[in-house]
Amino acid sequence: MLLSLHSPGMDFESAVWLHSHQSIHLFWNIFRLLISKVLSHSFEPKVIFIWLHLIYVCSLVIPLALKLF
């Protein structure tokens, strides 16, 4: 699957680097979105708990995704 994502002139190592770099940016943008939602939403304890739980789950998924790619 990874080989189909890069251009024909790109070697495998460059494709892996590009894919992991894009994954990092994707997770960073998700994390920023979650933080902005937490800060802009009303500060009800239940809502804050849910958003912080989602941020925690994302923080666990990022290292796992980096190990896989």
C-alpha cells in the first residue's frame, strides 16, 4: 500500500519518510483541533473530561502510529 502512495521516481525510504511526516502533521492538527474545542467550549466538568480523555487517547495513538510507520 505504501508503494502506491509515492511517485514512480521516489525510492522506498523517501516514501516512508513522507508518509510518516504526513502522519505526524495529521495527528498534530487533530491534537490542535481538540485543544481549541476544549478551550472554546463551555467549561462544564463533563465536557472537559470527555475532551481530555480524547486527547489522552490521541497521545497514546501517536507513538503507536509512528512505530508502525
